[in-house]
Amino acid sequence: QAKQAGRGKFNFYNSEISPEIKDKLEIDNQLRHALAKSECKVHYQPIVELESQKIVAAEALLRWNNSKLGQVPPDRFIPVAENNGLIRDLDQWTRRMAFSHAQFWAQDGKAIAVSVNVSAVDFEQTSLAHDIIQIIKNSELDPSMVSLEITESMLMKDPEHASDALQLLRNSGIKVAIDDFGTGYSCLAHLQTFPVNRLKIDRAFVSNMLKDANAKKIIAAIISLAHTLDMEVVAEGIETEPQRQELINMGCKLGQGYLFYAPMPADQFTELIAKQQQDADIDTAMH
Ligand code: C2E
Ligand code: MG
Ligand code: MG
Ligand code: MG
């Protein structure tokens, strides 16, 4: 018996590390040098008007291509970065890139708003809203063309802190969106008190809306909630034309998803909006 327990113990401390943990450790190691080795890039996914399919904004999404691990998706490296604290540098870098791209588009005469994701770890730092406001003040960017994507849990964890941060952002003209809306636990009474501009319907509801009556009802409820609270709605993860049609019928004005465009490198996005502008110019010239 004692021998057995002893052996168990021995195995516990010396057994092979599980592949999952190994994977995280490797990501952790490699991620520390990602920025210095220029392995990161920001991609942009267009946000369109559902009716006209015109591009009105872009969401900045971080991409990491590591020499050893290859392309690692954000869902794998963001949680690691949140754990080891690297998220602050990564998000700061992403924001700087996104803001400078947005400034470039604006100088080029294109009214494209840019949206960046904010990590919970970063948001809990009191200075985040203040820092972002400062960066935008020191740039030529119109604050109303910038939006920050936060999640419900970030609002609900410390509602007072969140409320203060959002109030600062609201006063500065920067927009705030709640990402993946419907998947967290929002307190509706609180939601009403937060100065939020936009709700983004989580793509799980959109992908199920035509086969699951409940998913569709939840979307209808979110759209109605948003309109009641004077917020915009963006549907995420639109992949089919019937989904687009149904969302238009339900009163949703904005969306993003593979049906329109996948996230793409900055150069490609810049070309895309230049072409959109050209087509619009030709259209006006002809009418
Ligand atoms: P998110 O902010 O909800 O971003 C939308 C995700 O949905 C992106 O995944 C996008 O590529 C994907 N997507 C867009 N349209 C479709 C579609 O039609 N079908 C499907 N199946 N997927 C679609 P991505 O780029 O892999 O990012 C995953 C998550 O990682 C993001 O979810 C966001 O929470 C986080 N993330 C990405 N970049 C950053 C960043 O720079 N900072 C932080 N803190 N988080 C980031
Ligand atoms: Mg997002
Ligand atoms: Mg989302
Ligand atoms: Mg998300």
C-alpha cells in the first residue's frame, strides 16, 4: 500500500507534463520575444452596413506568426498573455498600429472607424482609459472614429471602476462596444447606467439563428434592448446571405463576417477601401 502510494507520488511529480501544459509553456516562452522579433501583425476585418454592404469600420485583430510554432490563433495565445502579463505590451502595440493606420485612412479622406479589443487584465488597470485618451489627444485622430471593445464580465466585475472608466471615455468622444454580447452575465439594470455605444451580438447566436428559434429570439431581444438604450448593434460572424437578410429584417444595421470579408492585412484593407471610394466616385459621377 505504502509502496503504491509512493509510486503514485513519484509519478505525480515526474510524469510527463501534459501536452496542453507543454503547449502553453512553449507559447509563453516564444511570446516573450514576439514583438522584438517582429512576429506580430495587425489584421483588419471590415464592419459593413448590412443593407448596402458598404465598409464603415474595421476591427483590429492581432496575428502572431512564430518561427517555431507557426501561426498561433489569438484564442490560444491571448489567454497565455493575460496570465504572464504580456497582454499589456501586445495590446498597447496593437492599439498604436491600429490608431496609426486609422489616421492614415483619415488623412486619405476615408471615414473608417477603427475598433480595438481591450483585455480584462488591462481594463482593470485604472489608467487604461486615461492612457488611451492621452494617445488619441496627441494624435490627429478624431476620437469618435475610435472604438474600444470590452466584454460584459469586465463591466460586471467591478461596476464602479468600469463606470468611471466608461464615463471618461464618453467625455472624450471615444466609443465603447460590448463584444460577444449575450454570452456573459450582464446585469441589465447596470447595463442601462453604463455609457456604452454599441452591442456586438456574439457569433454563436448568428450561426444558429436560422436553425434554432431560441437563438433568433435572443438576437431579437438584444436588438430591441440596444434600441431601447440608444445603442447601435453589430452582428458578428455572418457567414450566409439568409443570415444577412434575416438580420436586416430584424432591424440590425451593421455586421461583420466571412460573408463579407475575413480579417486581412493592413495593405489589403487599405486597397479595399480605396476601391470602395473609387466605385462611389464613379457612381456619383454617373448620377
Ligand atoms: P472577437 O473580438 O470577438 O473577434 C471576432 C473573431 O471572430 C475574430 O477571431 C474573427 O476572425 C472571427 N470571425 C469574424 N467573422 C467570422 C465568421 O464569419 N465566422 C467565424 N467562424 N469567425 C469569424 P480571431 O481574430 O481569431 O480572434 C479571436 C478573439 O481573440 C477575438 O474575438 C478577441 O476576443 C481576441 N483578440 C484578437 N485580437 C486581439 C487583440 O489585439 N487584443 C486582445 N485583447 N484580444 C484580441
Ligand atoms: Mg472584438
Ligand atoms: Mg466578438
Ligand atoms: Mg471575443
